[in-house]
Amino acid sequence: MKAVMISEGIYHIGANIQNGDLFEGLWPIPDGVSLNSYLVQGEKTALIDLMRDWNDAPLTLEKELHRLNVEFDAIDYLILNHMEPDHTGWMNGFLERNPGCQIILTKRAEPILKEFFGVTENVRVVKTGDTLDLGKGKELLFVEAPNVHWPETMVTYEKSSRVLFSCDAFGSYGCLDDAVFDDQIDDEKHAFYEKETLRYYANIVASFSSFVIKAIDSMKDLEIDVIAPSHGLIWRENPGAIIDRYRKYAAYAQGPAEPEITVIWGSMYGNTQSILKSVIQGIRSENVPVHVHQVPNEDPSYALASAWKSTGIVCGMPTYEYKMFPPMAYVLDLFERKHVFHKKVFRFGSFGWSGGAQKEFDTRTEKLKWDFMAPVEWQGRASEEIHELARQRGRELAREVKKLCGGE
Ligand code: FEO
């Protein structure tokens, strides 16, 4: 990816990662992800956020800096907004090329730098309100943004250009091509990034939603012309759009979310699956959008994103050896970890010789603050009465969801 000027003396230098790896070793990124670093040049030069040695990202960084006539040893300051290795992993490689560079980070980041990279020298700790004058009118302001995404995180703001370097906040999955700004892409591409922003939020940031709100509030006095995150698009035409999107996603944690329903299902021999259509018919009869995800066939990353923005959830799974169908247990575990709270929910599913899934479902969801409707459960093959009950329950859920979201 070619370096791109954001403003006089400020450049985006990004590397696309699209090698089939999982993000955080966990989340599929079939359309990749970008690692965004930023160069700010006054009399002194600062690099904001580094990269991991991943898919040759440091080589890209080196090449693009070189095109700007900047070699690694000309960088005076390395600003680490966040210590997660996607932004710091190449630390020792960088310091080999530039041992005199001063590293700027928060107090909570200092021990992480030491334990991950053995670096203790030439480190400057900053806190909210501290500034760094680079000369030629470029001045950086630091604002702590704890838990967006790790506890040590901060954002950096360049005063003259009003660019906010927000690290993980306001980021998304998805590689960048030559178009890196929000005003350079069409509606279809915007829809793609919106989808990947939601999935990134649900996978990476969701557990910290209350901190997202606090961070956005703490930036309210900054006049922001450009938002430059460490993953995904740079927002210069409408930075308010990505702030509003993040605020909305964070608010979903308290419910209700959108007037939509996510159905997650798994089936062993087709008996649970046979009811799926009836549930969906019931939901659709109320004109409520429904998102359907099968486990284990599809990675839970996608169900997590749908569930995050849905007010209603349906879990369909049979009993498996007196308990839940195992892939659903993993999904519910993720939902608890990621705080998929305050949903209206019911479960459907079959059993062979004895039930048990519902009992485990009740226990596993105790901490989710979900509001339950009666389950639809049966032995063996589903009768027409069960189909009708499933349609009815789908309809009831859809009505409840509309009511919760302020509709009919
Ligand atoms: Fe992109 Fe939390 O690191």
C-alpha cells in the first residue's frame, strides 16, 4: 500500500494483511485487515503506532518511509497508542535500526513494553493533557482512552491539522486499497466496511463498550477534522459518522439494539433443522429482519456480530448426551465474554431419548441478563403442532422485539 498524505507533513503508511491468518489467532478475516501507522513531520519526526512482523508489514513500512525520504533512524519519537502486538510486535526490529528513538507511551504501557520487548531505556511516560511539540507548527496532544482496547491505551491528536490518531477505536476489518479515505469509496464499499466495522467491534471491542462511551466523551472538546484509526478507513469527509457508529454499537450493550433477530442453530440429524423454517416464517410474518447462522459450519465471529446488533436471539440446538449441542456452548461462552447482554430470547430443539439441553442452556445463560420466552422442545421428529408452535413463538418474539425498539 502506498503512503498517502493526510495533511501537510502527515502521512498514512499502511500494510495489508491478507494471508489467511486469523486476527488475534481467533477471528477470520477473509478480506484481510490493514495495519495503519502514521508519520508526523515537524522539525522532529514522529511515527505513531508500529506494526507486527506479519505478512512482511515492516518491509512495507520501510519501503514507504523510504519513498518519503525518511529512514528508520530519522524518526525521533515512536508513539505507542496501544501495546497489543499487532501495533508493537516489530519493536525490537525497529529499535535495532533506530536505537536512539524515544518511545512515548502511558504509565500502564511501560511495564508491558518491558515484559514483551525488554525495553526500559529512552522511554517517556505521558498522561492526558501532555503534549509534544515537533516544531513547524506540529504539536501532539495525548489523551488516555483506557480499555479501548487494552487498559494502557491512549489516542494522539495533532492540533494544527485536527487529526485524531485513534488506534483501535473507530477501526474495522478489511484491507485498504488505493482508496484510504471515506470520501474515496462508493456506497457498496461503504456497506462492506460498515459490516466489517460491526464484526470488528463485536469481536474485539464489545466487552469494553462502557469504556468506548467514556473515551468518546473524553474527546468531546477536541475539534476533529480527521479520524485516523490503526485499522481500516481514514475518515476526513465525515468523521462524525464513525464516531456515531461506535457510540451506537456501544449502546447496544445496554439493549435494546436494532429491531432485528439473530437465529443461531445446529442440528445432528435434521430434526432440529426441520423447525428452522417455521421459526423464520413466524419472524418474517411480522416483517422483522432475521439473520441466520449455523454452527459449527460457520465461524461464530459472524453470529457474534449479528447478535450484537439484534434485539432478539433464537438458539436452535438439540440435546447432545444430556447437554447442549457442543458448538452452541462455545457460542454462548463467547456471548458471555463479549457481553451480548439484554436480549429477548427463546430456544428450540429436539432430543433423542431424554432432554437436558434446556437445563444447561438455562444455566449457561444466567449471566447474560436475557429475557426468555418459553422454549419449543420435542422428542424425535417434529409434529405439525410443534411446527405451529415454532411459528407462533417466532411471531411472538418478533412482536416483542418491535415493542422493545419502540415500534408497534
Ligand atoms: Fe489493533 Fe487491540 O490492537
